[in-house]
Amino acid sequence: MAPSLSSISSLGIKLPIRTSFSLIRLSRYHHHHNRQPKPISSCRCYHLTSRLPVPKRRTTTISLLPSSLSFSRSFSQSSSITSNNAAEIPTLHHFIINAQASLTSSPSSQTISDLVPASETLPLRRIYHETYGCQMNVNDMEIVLSIMKKAGYSEVVEVPESAEIIFINTCAIRDNAEQKVWQRLNYFWFLKRHWKSNVAIGRSQSVHPPKVVVLGCMAERLKDKILDADKMVDVVCGPDAYRDLPRLLEEVDYGQKGINTLLSLEETYADISPVRISKNSVGAFVSVMRGCNNMCSFCIVPFTRGRERSRPVESIVTEVAELWKEGVKEVTLLGQNVNSYNDASGAEEDVESRADWKFSEGFSSTCKVKKMGQRFADLLDHLAVQFPEMRFRYTSPHPKDFPDELLYVMRDRYNICKSIHLPAQTGSTTVLERMRRGYSREAYLDLVQKIRRIIPDVGLSSDFICGFCGETEEEHKDTVSLMKAVGYDMAYMFAYSMREKTHAHRNYVDDVPDAVKQRRLTELITAFRESTGPCFDIQIGTTQLVLVEGPNKRAAETELIGKSDRGHRVSFANLPVPDRDCYDGKRSPGVGDFVEVRILKSSRASLFGEALAITKLSSFYNSVRDEDVAYANTT
């Protein structure tokens, strides 16, 4: 990073007291996919010590020393500026670099390294990051780290006190998540404001006062409030503007605050290889689409994440292939509405205009699909065939996008996990209408029955909101009864919190008292705990294929833990077992191994079993099929 203007004197440049110094800086346009670049038509002027008018000629000469340091540049206003070369527009950085070059080229001048400490010419660019919210935010942070690494910010530290740049990736879904972010911002503000004293007492080890950067959904929703918060934050960057981060951080060096929260109709970051946050992990997240078109009345996502757009299949396959080389054994495909994936980037003959987009039976949507390409079932099938020893999961889907084709692909491909997240939100048809979900209670229950008929051993999870606008006691009871009728393996339950900009905020009243919301939430949690037991108990006596993730924290020396195909947590004793694909005797399972485990007991949240053997994904399911065929032939 180039020295700032305030450090020009450290380059050996002394301005006479009466010397005027004027700098013309051309306006720079944000590079964004959905904005066409425009020719430069105006300049912004920054006067450091002079009140002289800015010269109107196109060639501007800046004199830093009376005769030995002068250079000129010509700028053509008629030059064509494209998105590819917009970053090449001269900035203050270029002027200072040229000044340095002039100094070093002078026979009598010293080198820059002789004049400026190394910490000033090459400032450390250490990054600290925190992420709140969903897995999509985790994946977004990995994309940010990749962009920053390419820009030269390669070191990541474990504590904010050691960082020059602090990223906090935010969630705007619920008020509780936002309050946690504000608490952390207060502490980061403390590190900025009291940087010198913190360094003096050893509390901080950063070389420069940290720059605080707010990313994600909260950045989009509360950008003005965040920037106005007493110099608490330096940069605010929305989910579609992460490519602009290096430039925004550079603006901070020149005394400005950086902000870019523009939403895009095209940005998918398909060409960026994320920097994995979790090292040596057997699982990874891969984003396949962004945005949401559903416009549910309670949800802020369409306003913070924009409209739906999908990555090309080829780019997803390429990323998964890289993960396989790194030893990843399970990939979770991500999207705000992941099963509405629609890759319409192919040739014209592969894209159907105004095709009949098939929803789940009894479901509808206010947003119509204009062009249909490869759907989510096509993507899953392609990945399952190309990577036979890798497991695939996905989240978060919408119940409307489960056509029969998707269910049959899940049934037929052994490496697509038999686990479906099926957000209900409520069990009341009238509340579903106010939520603008596009289905009724009856349609949802019919879909559950169809899923279980096609995929008998499927595990189901869901989301529920308690106390939505106008919810009555009868409507709440409908939700409790739905919870008991379905019997979920896992459920995420929350009390409703009103979000600005949503349909509910504009049209409804948040009229359910907080105490009532909390009481209903407690009742729903109780109903879940009573109904989830059978989902785990039914696994006792079966043999499950478990992907080992590491030691069980409760018994790190003696037990391992992993996940079954259905998504249950399974722990077992860490003892040597046969390796079915290797004939060198027994060995202890390791992280990343697939292990056959006979389930011995269960709780409402996990399973415990006995390890039988280490195997491969394909080998296990081939043997299961052989056993099924043998059993069918004897009956």
C-alpha cells in the first residue's frame, strides 16, 4: 500500500511554507455488473494548502520540489473507460508512486528504504474476521478472503487486537443477531479509538489503527445508520459488492468512508475460488445460487440479497473437483432458495423460453420463470455421478420447488444424502396466507407424505416462526399439531421480530406481545422434543454409514463423532476395526473415513453405536443393494 499524503514529508519532500499544492483527482466509478460505465465528465478537487483555482487544461503538472521533482500526466476525457480497465484510472496512489520514482532516480537522493521505516513502506495487512448468521455468510467470508488475498492481504489472525483490518459479516434475519453485531462493533470502536494506549499496554499488537468493515445483509439494510455511528465503521459493503473491497479500503487511506451496497442481477462469484476458513475439514460449503424471488412477507432476504441468479453447472463442478483434491468428502450446496436453481446460461437450444416450471403439487409462486435451463435435479445428478465417493447435502430449500424429478434423483443416487430441510414456518393456513408462502397446511402435509413414500428413510428438518402478526391461539395450536404430526429430526424455532422494508412491516402490525411469543415458543419447543424421539429411536439396530469428523468433545480420548446420511450425529468408541478396502489388518478410523456403525442407543439429539469397519461410500451402498436383492430372492 502506498504511503498516504500525510507521510509525504517522510519521503524527503519539504514543501516551502508558501508553496501551493493542488491535486486533481478524477472521479472513479464503481465497477458493478449491472451498471454501464460512463465517460468521465467531471473532476473532484482536493486542495491541501492552497486556495488557487484548479487549472482547466487537460495536462496537470504537480510540483513537489521547485525544479527536481516534477512530472506531468495527460488525461483524455474522450477515452473509453470499460469495466476491465476502470481500475487503471490514476488515483492518489499513482501520484505518490511517481513521486517516489522521481526521488529514487535522482543521483543525489536516497532510496525510499533509507528514508522510511519498513513498517510504513510495507504496512502489514493482517485480517481478522467474524461471521454471524447462516452458512451462506460463512461461504461469503471465504469469497471475501479470496478477493483480499489476491489484493495482497494474505495474513489472517486469530484475534482482533492483532489486525489492521477487521471484517464482521452480518445477518439481518432477526433482531438478536443484529444486537450481537452492535456489541462487537462497540469493542472494535474501542480498539480504533484507543489504539495507541492499547499498544502501549500490550492490549493491541496491530501496527496501525484497525479499519472496521461491515459486510453482508446488515450492511445493506442499515448502511446509513452504521456509517453515522460516531466513526465506528470505515467501510460498509453489501453481499454483491465484495469485489470492490480493495478499492473501498484504499479510499479509507485518503480520509474517506467506503460504501458499496448495490445489488446485482448477475453477480454469483462463480470465478472466485474461496479461501476455506475451516482447515483440514472433511466438509465444505459451495454456493450454487444467490438471492430469492419468493417475497415472503416476513423476510428481509430479497431486499438484502437481491433477486435469484444461478452459477453455471461447469463452475460448480470445477470447485467441487478442487475440494475433492483437498480431501473434502462431503459438500453442502448453498442458496437462499437452493432448489430453485436454474442455470439458463447454456446454448439457446438448451434453454426453454417460458417453459412450464414445475412446482411441488399444490404450491405456487408470484414470480414466474422466464427461461428454464438446468434445474436443481440436473445439478445434483451431475455431481453425484461425477464424484461417486463424495456425499452431497443442500440447504436452504423452499417447499414449492420439490418436483418429482428431484425426489427420484435423491432416491436413486446413493451419495445424495437422504435429508431434506422443509421450512413450514407455521402450521396454520391463514397465517401462511399472511406470510405469502404460496401453499396451505394441507399441501405441505401432502408433500411430506410424498417425500416419505418416495424416500422412505428420509430425515426432515424445518423452520418455525412463533407470534407472527395477528397470530391467534388457534393458529398457534395448528403449528403445534403440525409439529407433532410430521415428527421432525431437527427444527429451528424463533419468536417473530419485525424487519423494516418487508411486506409485513408495510402492511401488518406486530401485535403479539413478547411474553406471548416466548410462551408459544416454549410450547413449540416442548412439542418438538416430544415428537423427535421416534426419529432417533427407529435407528437402533440399524447399520449407518458415518463420516468421521473428529473426536467427540465429551470423550476426546476414547470416542469419535460424525454424521450419518440422514444427518444425525453419531458417536462411537475409537477402536481398531477392519478396513474393507485394505487387507492389512485393523486400524483406528481417522477424520474423513467412512465407517459402518451399528446403532446401539439414542437420545433426542444424537446416536451412539459400535464401529464395524472402515469402508468406501460406493462399497457400502453396493453391499446394501446386494443384501436387498438376496433378501428379495428368498421371499
